[in-house]
Amino acid sequence: MNTATRLAIVGGLLLSGPGLSLHAGTTIRRQQAQAAIAARAGAADGLVSRLRQRIPELMEQAGVQGVQIAVLSGGKTGWHGSFGLANAETKTPVTDASVFEAASLSKPVFAYAVLTLVDAGLIDLDTPISKYLPGRYDVGDDARLDLITPRHVLSHRPGFPNWRSGSDPLKIHFTPGDRFSYSGEGFVYLAAAVERITGQTLEAFMRRTVFEPLGMTSSSYVWQSRYESLKVYNHGLLGNLAGRRTPWRANAAASLHTTAGDYARFVAAVLAGQGLRPATARALMSPQSRPDERGINTATAPPTGRPAPGVAWGLGWGLEQEGEDWRIWHWGDNGTTKAYVVASARRGAGVVLFANSENGLVLAPPIVADVMGGESPAFAWLKQQGPTPAFGQFLSTLRASGAGQALEAYRASRQARPTEPAIDEETMNRLGYVLLRGKKVKDAIEVFKQNVADHPESWNVFDSLGEAYATDGSTALAIEAYEQSLKLNPANTGGAEALKKLRSGAGRD
């Protein structure tokens, strides 16, 4: 976008914005408006320039292969960009037409479509879903199914887990509506009801209700033949190609395929309340539930009674405090592909980020800080940090020379620059599991040991080290690691069970 076009767009927004209407012949106001337009355009130029420079640097630090981004300004897409590779083996570049997995960013789009049914009087937020979808829906004789409403699902309070294990029956773990516990299963349940109400497949319903009205021409919940040449490939932490999903059945919680440009159109519609009654649009961005401070999925654990600071949930959207207001956000995680979105209705600002790499979510904190400014309570709740300079070098050495040399260089760097932040716990832990799954058990143990050295206050790093020792057959060391994990977190039931088995096998009480 050239400067003249940008000035025209920003100028149009200012001329139509509250408190800045121009009266013919009012020279002072015209001059003030022109100065404001120039300032806004200059700020936009500066942000775009900064992002163009920073994103490749952040990708290098995080080991991310490809990125697509769209930035909203004045409630509309102001800039979008593409970086890196769609396929690390073929060296095919990411373009603005490249299609990514939205992962859990699928949920807000489906929620918006459900709210159009609410406005049409076809579904009620507080009527049990079982009224629309008779039958026990694979929960056996649990009568609590009849308590679950669309509002419970959209605000993550149905009592379901996030996902059931394999072909196991679906369980309801607490009385629906009692508390927050993130659940993709709830969205799948509500989607089945929507298909019955509308008489359409989920894909057909989403196309008619959302994609076509909003001009989202690249988006679909199911695989399209055109995606064969457009969809990026996913990549693991070590940069290895991890294939790509081709969903033939729509999943309301996770299967959306789209572009950053398309998703930004959707976000702009949400910010404007487009297609919804004013009261419904307000409810979408108003707190409906408060997540527990411990994190995403607490369905099987008792609540602490301590809500996460500055974080709530609306209807399909996460909310985080921005001064006296709430702004919408959501993250997406399909394993080897990540996504993030945040936007402010008050400011009309936002950013959509897609990455085709396992470590892609690491890019979100610094990019969101650049675009949105201020604090982001959602990242604290997700326990998500930005990339550390040490990780890029560590990853590069690991790929080239193995874990031994990578750890040696990392430790030397930490000694030489003690104020430099350590690689964050979650990233190093995931890397250890990549090595463990790849049968590089000794390397995994060394990585987990380093994570313990860097984060000795974390029960989880000891739990992971215990698992690696157990896999290696080092029972005594595994017991020692699990004992330390339980000392730090007595509620670590998985660790307690593993420790019981290890002690039994080792002949200890």
C-alpha cells in the first residue's frame, strides 16, 4: 500500500469518526484533521517498517519456518505480510494467498455464526442443547447433558474435557455452568445441533452465514482441492517437515483453513458488530465466565477459586482487560502449526498471526506488543513468552551437531552473559519430548536436565526428567526426579501414579 492510499484510508476513517466531523469552511478543523491524518499515516508506516524488520529476526530466534500476518487499523485491514517458507524442503515461499490452519481460531468464527441463529430466533443461548438435538450424545446416562446450553459451550462451561481420549465415551466432569474449563468437545456438540436446526452441513452453513457475506473467499472448514497448491506444510521444532492436515469432515473447534487476510475481514466484522443485533454484539465481547488462574483445561481438577487476572471469556472469544475495556483474543494450536489474534473494538486495532511451525506461538508476545501496546494478560495465563536470543543459536547447533554440542555452547553462552534470559521452560520441555519421541533418549535426558537447572522451581521439569529416566531404564534417577516433582506439586497425580509404578518395580514401598 503506497502512502497516498494509506492517507486516503486513514483520512476517510478520521472524517467519519466521532468527534472529528468537518464543517465546510472550517479551516482550523480541516487543518487539524489533516495533521491527524499525516500523524496516523506516519505511525502506520513506522509500525509496518518495524514489523518487516522484526518478524524475520524473531522467526530466526524461534526456529519458525513461515508466517502470515494481517494488521487492523481503524477497524479495517491496514497491512498484511508474508514471510519465510511454506515448505522447508522445496523452499516454496509463503505468499498472501497461502492457506494456513486456523486451529482453535475456528471457534470464534463458529460462535459468530451461532449468534446469527440466536438473532434469527432459531436457537436460544439459555435453552438446553438437548432440546435441539435429542439423544444422549455418547455420554451414557449422565442427566447433566440436559443442563448444557449454547451459552455454556461458547463460554467454555459445559463440563466436558477439551478432547476425549481416542474412542472413549465423552464425560461430563462438573455441573454445566459451574466454572470455566476449555472444551473443544463442547463446540462439536453444539455444531451437531446447528446442523440439525439448519438442515445443512456445518461447512455449507458456515459458507452461507459467514464466508460469503464477509468475502472470505479462501476459507473453509473442510479440504478444498485448490488447497493442494495453496496450503502451507507444517514443521516441527527441529525444522522437519510435519505434513499437513486435509480434513474431509468439518470440526467447529479446529478445522478452519484460511488466510490472515480472510481472518482479518472476519475480525473487522466482529469489531463493527456487523450482521448481529447490537445487544448480541455486546454480549459477544462481554465477560460470561472467568478462567481459573492455573490455565486452560481444569475439567478434572477442583477449582482454586482464584480467577486469572485480567482474563475472561465472552461468547466464543477470550477477553483481556485493556484499561477499563475488554479486547478480544484467541490462540490456535494444532501441534505443528500455531495462530493468534487480538483486537480492540474501542481502538479498531488488531493483529492476526499464523505460523506453520511448532514454536510459532512464541512470536505472538513481541508482535502483539508492537501492534497493540500495553500489557497482555492472556500471555501470562497461557504461560507464553516471546523468543529468547539463545534459542535460535541452540536450535541451529542442535540441528547441525546434536544435543551435546548445542548444550555445551548454550551453557558457555549463559556463563558469558548471565543476564541473558534462559530458554523458556515450555519451549525447552517440548524440545526434550521431540528428542524422546525420536528415540534420542540420552539427548532428551540432557535437555531435560538443563531445563531443571534453568527452572528448578518448576514441578513439571522434574516430571519430564523422571519420564525420560524411566524410558532409559534408570529407575533410581526416575524415582528421585518424580519425588522432587511431587514435593513441588503434591497435586501432580500423573507423577504420583508413575512414582507408584516405579517404586513397585524397584521393590520400594
